[in-house]
Amino acid sequence: MASRTWLFGAGFAASAMFTTVQLQHALVAPDTAYYLFTAAGIAASLGIVAATFPLLRRITGPEAARNE
């Protein structure tokens, strides 16, 4: 497992050096707004999924599966 971590770090370091030297672009971390928008999007998508649970329970519940 340590070798994978080392390889990931080496790959990130290589890409950072490439962008800095060849493309004259420094790697910078995203702003706080990025993380806020990402968290809001994840929360909204989880809210939509959670909102469908009552309908899913009604459709797939034991009462709907009975044949008479």
C-alpha cells in the first residue's frame, strides 16, 4: 500500500513540475467557493435521493407485492 501512495505522490509532483516549467502555470488549490459549491451540489443530490424514498417504499413495499 505504501508503494501506491508513493506513486501517487510522484505522479502529482511530476505533473506539478511539468505545468510549472513547460506551461508557465503554477498549481494552486481551488478557492473556498469551489468547496462550498461542491458541498451544496452533493447535499442537493442527496436531498433529491432522500425525497424519493417514501415513493420507493410505497411502490416496493410488501403491500404492493401481494397477489390475490
